[in-house]
Amino acid sequence: MARPPLVPTGPELTAAERTRYARHLLLPAVGADGQRRLRAARVLVVGAGGLGSPALLYLAAAGVGTMGIVDDDVVDTTNLQRQVVHGVADVGRAKTASAADTVHALSPTTEVRQHPERLDEATALDVVADYDLVLDGADNFATRYLVGDACARLGVPHVWGSVYRFDGQVSVWWAGEGPCYACVFPHQPPPDAVPSCAVGGVLGAVCASIGSVMATEAVKLLTGIGEPLVGRLLVHDALRQTWDAVPVTADPGCRVCGSGADPTRPLGWATGAPDFSEGVADAGLVPLARPSVDVTELSALLEAREVDTGRAVLLDVREEGERSIVALPGDAWLPVGEVRSGASVPGLAPGGRVYVYCKSGARSAEAVDLLRARGVDAVDVEGGVLAWVASVDPTLSTY
């Protein structure tokens, strides 16, 4: 059902604004009053990446008066495949600065507030409180739960989107009006349980599809038109080109917005989070010391032929698509999922040592712990293939 506009109407439009936003003024549901509300609105976009990029562009083009941008990252060449708010000349710049320039180029009258840091428990409430609406395009679960928690506590509507490979999801979380994020996703997944786009990949145009829906939901909420995605989760499959709406409901026992929620509890998962280390104990695994080697040491071992099939093996635990971009010479391959399933290291002789690497170190650390718990002499390669490219062979591709 339709809901009242989030913001009041602002001052009358100027002649230039009436010309610029004429196509909005022609829409009876929007009109001059709706355009004045957009100009008076304050919208926070969390993440100037794949989802934040199209959302920022369309909200700026729509005439949103104040936009905040949260991102602690810098533009990387691999971002340009989908993060259309940045260009080649922006590589190495702070994403907030690059995005702010693009927004200003499109809408010079929009006030842009840069927040070039990662939101945390100490800052999230203060940042979110300055805005009427939050669009969440974060690329990690910790930030998603933190933003969802802050929005629920403040009663701020939370337009959320997520993409992975060819799929996407969108909803509007709004405590008091419908479910919050934690109502529908009450448990944060263990680290690396869900591969990121940097690991699993994503079709760039899917980000545009989901990001534009997020922007549409924002305009609807700000102006009070249509039926927002409160209580519905929109699921997109780009390969089949389908959109399905799944009903979702508020959880009366939700730890974030339920009747028994503690308003003084620290935000996010800083306390009271599920202890996923219990899963290791339940599996009968005992945490062991994790030996490691840096890429410079590994390079010397390879040159000295200290790493050889059988006696010692260099093992890649990434996914097949990642190997098509870059792999270290003479390595064996066993995805971390197969390590979890108990598969043996290819070519490793009894008593041999295995040097394990991944993209940046998280999956290799897990694989080393699993292998050592089975009695395998496993060593973690610190920093993974990214460290190798940075310190040993910068001619190789990266991602």
C-alpha cells in the first residue's frame, strides 16, 4: 500500500528546474510537489560500487537535494566493469571523491556529503540520523547488518540490494512498517560461506538492474507514490530474465526490532553474535597453530626447487574462474569447498608439505586449519596471489 511521503515539500521550483525536471512534472503522481520533495530529500548511499553507482546517478538525475556517500575504498581497475560512477582517470582515487565529482557533473545543485570511512558501531547512528532514507549497496555482511540495525533503531527506511553473478535481490526494510533486515536474515553467515563478487564474479549489467530498482524505490518513498517493497523481497534471475516477489514478514522476536529488543545493545554483531567457531568444535576439529610464509620466501623456495610435486606442493584453493585470470606457476588446484569436504591434496606424498594460497589469505587460512587438523603439514601463503603480484611478479593480471 502507498505510504505518506518521507519529506515535506520544499520551496517552489525555479523556471530552470521546471524545464530540467519537466518529464517528472508531467507525471500526475509526481508533479511539482513530488519534485519539490525530491529536492528537499536527504539520501545516504552506502557503497559507491556496483549498486551504489547506478543508484547515485539516477537519484542525482532525479533531483535529490542532498546525497551522502559512504565508502572507505579507492577506485580499482577491476571496478570499472560495473561501477559506472567512476572512470579510468579515477583509478587510485577515493571512491567518495570520484562519485561526488560525477554527481556534481550531473546535478551541480545537489549537495554531496562524503563519508570516506567504513561505518562502525561508534559512527553508524550519527551518520544515518542525518538522512531521511538509506540505500544500502554494501559488499560485506558486517556492514549490511550494521546499517540494518542502525536504520531499525532510528526508524529510517532502508532500501537494500544485493547481487551475485547473474542474480539480484531488492527490498525495503522498515522497522514498524514491516520487517527489518535482521527479521528476514537473522544469522550472519560464517566468513567466506558466501563468495563475494570479487571471488564469484558478477555480470555488470545486473548491478544496473538492481541499482535502478533501488533508486525507483527511493523516489517512491520520498514522494509517497506507489507501493514500496515493504514486506516483499524482489528476486531477479538475469539468465532467465525473471522477477519474483517473495512475501516477508516482521519477526516479533527479532533481536533488532522485536518487542524484546534491547535499545542499548551495541549495533551489528559486535556482541551477541553467533559463535561460528562452535562449528569447528562440533566437527571434532581442534584449532592448531597456523604456520605461514610470505610471498618473497615462497618465491625463493620455488627458485630453489624446494616446492616440487610430492615432496612439497603449492596448492590453490580458489575457484576455477579465478584461475583463468591468474595462477602461480607449478601449482595444484583444490577449491576450498572440496577441502571442507575432506578431499586429498592432489599429488601430495605421505609426509609432504603443502603451501596453500588463495586470492588474499582468508580461504587459504581456513584450508590450512582444516588440513592441519587432519595431520597434513600445511603452510599458509600470506596475502595470496594479490601479494605475489604486488611483490614478486607485477606483470601478472589481478582482480
